[in-house]
Amino acid sequence: MTALTGVAGGAVAFGVAEIVHGLYPLVPSLPVAVSQRVIELTPGSLATEAVGTVGKAATPILLVMVVAATLAVAGVLAVLSRRSPLAALAGVGLLGAIGLVAAFSQPAISVPVTAVTVAGALIFGVTVTRSLLTRAELSEGGGVQEPAEGQSGEMQGQMEGVRRRDSGPGNEVSVGRRGFLALSGGTVALGLAAIGLGRLLSGGSSAASTETASLSSASGGSTTGGAASLDKLPPPPASASIETPGMPKLITPADDFYLIDTAVSSPRIDRDRWTLNISGDEVSNPIELSYDELTSFPQLEADITMSCVSNDVGGGLVSHGRWTGVRLADVLAEAGIRQGEIGKASEQLIGRSVDGWEGGFKTNIAFDGREALVAFGLNGDELPAKHGYPVRLVVPGLYGYVSATKWLSEIELKPWDYDVYWIKRGWAKKGPVKTQSRIDTVSKDDELQAGTIPIGGVAWAPTRGIERVEVSTDGGESWNDARLATQLDVDAWRQYVYEWDAKPGEHTIKVRATDGEGETQTEDEAAPIPSGATGYHTVKVTVA
Ligand SMILES: Nc1nc2c(c(=O)[nH]1)N[C@H]1C(S)=C(S)[C@@H](COP(=O)(O)O)O[C@H]1N2
Ligand SMILES: [Mo]
């Protein structure tokens, strides 16, 4: 019962803080801030397991665990408070300190308002717990005070006086207890409801952040007075798509684009206050660009298939975007960084996010001819919040964990021996995308009808392109050339289909792709860690 008073106080404190966060974004959400720290401080394999492979997206479970653990501690503190109120208060102070430290490591926060919020929430919570505790003592018939014998008559008198008002003859005490339980339970519910309200107000973890404005109306012409040119791509030719059930769309709609990051919720960034810093020990002209300055470089659209190193063979952590952005090389040139003049201290380009996450790759890659972008648009719209609004990096041919920094705020040139987030956690230093292919039109254990069955899907080898895709329907003993859709771009995945004349029986279907350099993907099976999964996607089906 006593513990419940602490849980109630804790829930109210969380609720108060969360509502303030909902109303005033510069106060971070405490559960989110703490969860974020937990993720950051959990090294290596543990993070990989708990957060999922390479930064598996927002984990509501972790949020719930953080809240539950804090409430449990609050319960223990309430019990402790009966023996040693000071120790309990110290405990509350410690909880507050943890919340503050976590909050201060969040991007975009107002320090004074956050401090006042945390203090206010704690006072609220402690007050609620104390008043509930007082009632608990009453409803338990004052049974708490062991030292009652030695208490002064005056004190006893007070207690009796109060108690008399509360309890009468018969089962009054148990009614009091029930009433107390209802009151505390109600308070817990109120606190949790307040947390919910706060999350609603702030747009929740990710659900409400899907609205995006069209790029043409949001940037370019309107903000820069038409100065920025945009080199748009023509719509993909019909021949680039193969219409068959189960085939993924050639350009992945933003809502379906795979999602991977370590952020518990997407940072909310005010584009008008956002800046991109470019620096480094050897950078001759460090600069800070506003959004308008960034978008005044020549703009282009580029078709780039992006994938995650932790994608399993046949997995879904790969998508194709038509990105709008400016050339990374142009932006670097503005800071005085030029091809052929990249020294040891600038060998690695670090993309840093507002939340501190970093990716890093060889600076040369920005200049080797591929369309590495500082991107601000996806499929004609501005970037969705969860995909990096307002600005991110997109580099063809590199897995996301080394290159595709979302919520980009800094580019820093560093020596190669500097290790970024996932490198410290055991993933490969370089992350070139391996040639891969996937079967989409049939899946494991499908029961199919004999006749013509289209075996189709996508193959990708960004920067190299796909030259050939073969399908085997006998477990790899013989191979058939698939029909290929037109290659949209060497950086884009390419659709294929093989019209299979299926006979009854059990069949093992495999696919393999050959890249534009004539290299066929390896059959050797490897797990995603450390440098990306390999092997042929294999699907067993039954034909009746
Ligand atoms: N700020 C930030 N950027 C990030 C990450 C991250 O955790 N934080 N994850 C990277 C990884 S591992 C991948 S695969 C891609 C995924 O981008 P997407 O979620 O838009 O598909 O983003 C990269 N950029
Ligand atoms: Mo990734």
C-alpha cells in the first residue's frame, strides 16, 4: 500500500513533465531522454540485441520499461520514507538528477525551463505521495508508528482526533483501505493519462510525424526567390517497372520506406533555426550554412536505393528513394575542401546528427563521381521527420550506418582512425553495399497452382548497377536468365521476373544477381554483422 503512494507520486511527476513537454517542445520528454541515454550507454552486442540490429527504430518497449522502472523505484522510496524521510528525499533527488542529466543531452532544449519543469514535477510527485501516505496511515488505523508507545500524549491525541473523524464502528477501516486504494489507483491512472496526453500533445513518438509538405512549395523558389535551380528527373519510364503481384514499387513511398535509427523519437527541428556546420582541423574555410544557404546550391534529384547493413538476405531493410538535395562535393568545396587536397587529418568525413549520432566514410567518396547528396527531399516532398527532416546525407553505394546521417547538423573532417557509433559496436569500418537480390513475388511455404508463376523481385548494387539476374527453381542446380526491367540508374535497384513453368511438387527457388562490373554476388552465406549479409535468397514453395 505504501509503495502504491510512491508509484502514484511518480506517475503524477511524469505526467506533469510530459504535459509541459507536450506544450513546450524545448523541454524534452524525460522517458524519451532517459531511454536515449540507455541506448547510448549500452555498448556493443547488447545494444545490437536490445535495440535491434543496427539501431532498430524507436522502441516503445524501452520507454515503457524506463517508466515502469522509475515508478518501481518511486514505490520503494515511499516505503523507505517511513523509516528515513531524508534518505527517501535523497532518492527522489537522485531520480531528478538522472532525469536532468539525460534531458540535457537531448538536442534542442531550454536549460532553465527544463530544470524548473523537473523540479516542479518532483515537488508535485512528492506532495502527492506525502498526502496519500498520510491517508494510508489513517486508513491503516495508524498502525505505522512503531514508536507509538513513546509518543507524546499530544501526538496521540491528534492522531486519535483525526482517526475518529475517519473511522467509525464496524468495518470502517477496510472501507478506508478500499477508499485509499481507489484514491491511489486513481492517482496512478491520472498520472498515466497525463503522460498519454503529453505524448499526444507532442505528436507522440513517431505516429503523428508523417505529414510532409511538398518540396516545391516549401523550399526552392519560394525561399530563395527562385535563385536555386532544380534539376528534376523525368518520371521513370514504364519499362523500369514490371507489373506483377508482389513486386515492390520502383520508388518506395515515404510511408513504406524502411526505418532504422537509435532515436527513441525523431528530433523535432525548426528548419529556420537549423544550421549545418562544416569544420575540421585542416578545413581552410569552416562554414555554417542556413537552410536557405544550403538550398541555394544547384539542386538535383537522384535515384538512390538505400539499405541497411543489418538487412538479412531477403529482408526488407532496403528501399528506393528519389532524393532531392545538393551535391556533397559542392558544399564541401564551399568550405575549401577539394579533391586531391585531402590530407591525413581529413581522410574521414563525419556526418553528425543533432542527437549526436555519427556516421563516417572516406572523404574521397564525396568526390569520386557518385551522386552523394546533402538531401532535403524524398519523392518530391520534404523529408519526413523520421527520415531526417530537415536535412540528411544520402550516399549511393554505402550502407546507412556509415553514411546516411539523418537530422544532419555537422560535417567534420577527421582522421581515418576516428571511430563512429556503429564502428565502436563492432561493425565494419567501411560499409560498401554488397550486391544482393531478393525474391518478392512468392514467399516461403507458399502453396501455388501448377502453370506459369512469375518469380520476380529486385536486385541492387548501387554505383555498379545490375547487369544480370538469374533464377533457379531446382535449388541452384540450373539457372535461368530473368527478364530485367530498364535500369533506372546504376544506384537504383532493378526489377526482374522469370516466368516459371511450374510443375507439381516441392521446389527450392533461388535468385542471384550480377553487377555492372560482371561480378556475381557470392553464394557464401554470411550474417549481417560485421559487413552485410551474403548468400542467395532462397524460398521453398509447394506447387499443387
Ligand atoms: N541520426 C541518425 N542517422 C542515422 C541513423 C541513426 O541511428 N541516427 N541510422 C543510420 C542507419 S543504420 C541507416 S540504415 C539509415 C536508415 O535511414 P532511414 O531510416 O531513413 O531508412 O539511417 C542512418 N542514419
Ligand atoms: Mo543501418
